[in-house]
Amino acid sequence: MNFTTIEYYIYFLPIVILSVFFLRKKEHHLFTLLIYSWIFFWFASGWHLILLLISTIVDWNAGKFIFNSSNPVFKKRILWCSLLINLLLLGIFKYLDFFIDTLNLVSLTFGPSLDIKNVNLILPVGISFYTFQTMSYTIDIYQGKNKPFDSFLSFACYAAFFPQLVAGPIVRSDYFRKEIENGIRFRLSNFKIGITLIVYGLFKKIAIADNLSSQVDAIFTSESDLSNFFLVSFGAFLFGIQIYCDFSAYSTIAIGSAKLFDIDLPQNFNHPFFAKSPDEYWKRWHISLSSWLRDYLYNPIAIRSARQKQSMNLILIKSTMITMLLGGLWHGASWNFVLWGFAHGIIIIFHQLFRKVSILQTLKGRNLSIYFFFSWFLTQFCILFSWILFRVQESDMLIRCIKTFFLLDCNFSLSTFYIGLGSGRFFIIILVFFFSIIHYISYRFGGLEKRLMSLNSLYWGSIMGSMLALTILLKPTEPTDFIYFRF
């Protein structure tokens, strides 16, 4: 069961709403939400619920011990113990086979292969998200930025809250505490907001992302002519739209589902296709992860390096590359994700080092519009290239796509491009055009979903009904899971 299954909307969500709001006391609300969150995770990931319970119990106790102790050495040991257990679970279930494959490959390079067999553990859904979330809780307490939850029930609900449990947004403990400390109230206005976000998210996921998925899969295959510049570039562009609509749809539905319970989750996307610099892009894309990496990885590395009196450029390079390499590895146990993180690190460093070049500042001073267009185009070009690294995992195909993208040994045949798009080419082009229009309107007016919420009941109901009808009408025969379920 997930956000695209009919069971979630016909059975699960109505039952949870009725169960929660039938009760009167705050503690009962949280207890009911917690039980249903565990049930939701059980349907999503089965016995891996045990791993979530382990993280919850470990970090709850670690937070208490750290807060109540006055011994700095003891505090640090408890923190490291908590982090070690969380990272050990993440490493075993997500990265063990990756490390085994890498070790076999390295050993083969220097001699006979060790030929260690893979363990083939099933990846627990959402483990990367809830691990980062509970880790931030103990780190904040250790740094004196936050205090523990008043009860285990509140913390367990924070760790397992079902709308954002599987694929975010990654929520900070102080943020969630403020949302639940005054209790959960039934508000009719929340239902209009929640339903708007859910319908809007379903439309992005099913009508746009799932339809683009099959086209992207058809382009990035060994049967396609990946030496065609237009085909590779358009395929990367389609994948960028697909992954944005897919992941932002999950976040939108999660925020809408939480709103039904009078809980606001933080925004996770803010029109990344309009970013005019790499820094701005990461303030618009997967905001909860990028801010987590900034606060718990980049800043500590930079501060430690500054204390060692390293140069500013060295601090920038070291902090950025470590953060982006680990951020890439967070996305999946594959070298192409590491390469994707490396590319983003290079892009960010290049921008930081050369953004004040005199010719650029002269252009900015003389014609701001051209400067902004140039900045936007260069940023999106770099992001487009990074999506190739993210999407294409087979090494020979990846090398071929990179060479084509940078105009090396490629062709510009329009007929090859036309044939490569297949029989559904016109539908895909219309879909991309439609997405571009609604994405621009949403950016121009500060969020399309906000405009929809403000409509009177008649217009709102008509548009919601039309979006649902289009979602059902355009639903592909083979819908796909949310992409970030793999992470």
C-alpha cells in the first residue's frame, strides 16, 4: 500500500481520520497515529518495521542520556553509539552488497578475485529518510540546540508519522514538536487544503511522471541510437521532469495527508527548473535533504577546517566534495550516484570560485536580463547533464551518453530522433508542453496548489474533479512505484 493505491484512499486514510478525530485527548490522538503509522509501514515494508523500532528506541534513549548527563565524554560516547547503530543498520541493509561488489572488483584488479557472494538483502523502504531524521534528533540534543521529547509516544510518532515516513520530507524534531504540542484538532478548512494537495500530487505522479517513465526507459536502452544528440538531451530532459513530478508528487501528497490531521510538513520543492545557480537549485530541490546535509555535514566540516586555519578555497572544496559525494551515495548503492554527487560538487565549487569573474560582473551590471538568462541556462545545462549520470547505470551506455551530450562523436539526425521517440511521441511532446505551462504558472503565482485552494467551492470542486478524471484517463497500463522508494 502506498499513495497511489486505491486502498490508501478508500480504506486506510478514512479509517485513520475517523479513529483519530473520534478521540478527545491529545495522547490518544498520538497513540492512534503511531499505531496506524506502524501498520502503514508494515504494509509498505513488512518485517523491516523492526529496524524502525530499533532506531526509535535507540535514539529515544540516547537523547535522554545525553540531555541528562553533565559529563561531556559520556555524552559524546552515547552520541557515537547512537550514530553507529543507525549507520550500521543503514550500511548493512543498503550498502553491504555494494561494498562486496566493490571489494571483488578491486581484488580482481590486483590479483585473483575474492569472489565474495552477495547477501542480497531486501532494501527496507524509507530507511535513508527515517535514519537521517532520528539521527538529527540526537545530534541536536548533543549540540544543545534542542531538548528531548516529553514522552516516548511523541518521539515515536515523530519517527514514524506515516505521511512522510517512506520518502520524506525529512522533518526536524523541533519542527514536529511545535506541530503536535497544542494537540490535533479537526478543522474543515484543512480538508480542502489536504484534498487539493493530494489530488494535485496524484496528477503529477500518475498523469505526468508515470507516462514519461516509459518513454525515458525506451530512450536509455542499448537498442536506441545513443549517439544522437537530440535523443540523449531530450531523454535527460524527460527524466528531469519525470523525477521531479514523481518525487515532488510524493512530498505534495504527504503534506496534504498530514494536513488532514492538522499537521503542517515543510515544503520540499520550490520550482527547481527556475534556479539560476547551483546554490539556488539546492535551495529549491529536495530542500529537507539539502538543508540536512548543510547543517549536519557541510557546516561541521567547514567549521573544523576553519579552526585548523585552512584556506577558504580549500575549506570550500573539501566541505563541498565530501558533502556531495556522501549525498550522492545516500541516493543509492551504486557508483553512478557517487559520480552524480561528484559532478554536483564540481559544479558548485566552479560556481563559487568563478561567479565573481569580472566579465560576468560586467555583464550583470550592463544587462541584468541577459545575465540572469545566461545564469539560468548554464545552471539547467549542468543539471541536465547530472540527470544522465543519475539515470544511466550501465557503464558503456553512460560513457556513450556523456560523449553525445558534449558533442563528441555524435550525430544530429532529426529522423533518428523522430524514430527513437516511438509511436507515443506526440503525446509525450504535448505532455511536456503542458507540464512546462503549469510549472511556469505555478512559479509565477507562488504555487499553483495555493491558487487552487483559494478558489470558491464551485470552481474548486470542478477543477479537482477534472484533475481526478484526467489522472484516471491518462493512467498508464503499467504504473511505476515512486522513484525515491529505492533510496
